[in-house]
Amino acid sequence: MADVHLPMTLVPLFAGLPRRLEVVDAPTVDDAIGRLDAQWPGLRDRLCESGPTIRPHIHVYVDRERAGLETPLGPGSRVDVIAAISGG
């Protein structure tokens, strides 16, 4: 089970999406995103390119280490999804 923390910018886009949730049966970051997308369709498109790769303005960390879609999740892993903010 992974402890997933999402950016505040996603919450208003998906009804009922909490900022923090637990994801079960997800051996990788890609699997965790897939499980979230099954419950909140379209979430994957906000986080990933069609490559499949994580979008350039999204950063994912697993247990404080920079991660990619293939990064494994262990029991109790913490996944932080951070959206870059830009503007002028």
C-alpha cells in the first residue's frame, strides 16, 4: 500500500479526489497512477504524456527520491506528486 500525496491543483478538477490517499496493489508508480485513473478518469492524462512518461511540469518522488513511472513501490512507500508552478 502506498501513501500518495497529490498537488492541490488537481483537487478541483476531480470530484471527491482527496489530496492524500492510500493506493493498494500498485507495485510501481505507473500502477498507482492507473489505479487512481480508474477511480477518477482523466487523472492519468493530467500527470502523464502518451509516451508513456511523466509530464515535464510534474515531479514524482518516492520516499523522497526522484521517481519515474517504472519506480517500484514498497509497503508503506510515500509518493509525492508535485506540480511545477510558473507564471510571470
